[in-house]
Amino acid sequence: MAYVKIKDRQMVRDTHSKAVLNTDKNGLNEYYAKREIAKRQQRDSLETKQRLAQLEQDMSDIKNLLKEIAMARKS
């Protein structure tokens, strides 16, 4: 494949397919890093939501047990 540089330094044209290609490796690496950070944040957010839901369920169970204990002491 042969490439021809375009006015923009980071762009080349493939002479076979006529496609314009970006050759900016630093930009690509930055994109990958940002994408990994976004994935990690999304995963952390989901994990936090799941932990919160579990805590809410546990608190509800404790509340119900305390009510049962209170009812048993009244009898």
C-alpha cells in the first residue's frame, strides 16, 4: 500500500482505496487511555450501585428482625 501525505501532518491518503487515514499514534493512545478510564468508572459505578442495593436489603432485613423481636417481647 502506498500513502500520500495530505496538508494535515497526521493524515495520509491510501492510494489504492482513496481513504484518508489518521496516523496520530499519540492521539490514539490517549483515546485508549480515556476509554479505559471511562470503562473503569462505569464498572465502579455499577459496583457501587450493587453494593448500595445490598446494603438497603440488609437494612430492611435487620429492620424486620427487630420488629419481630419487639413483637415477641410484647407477647
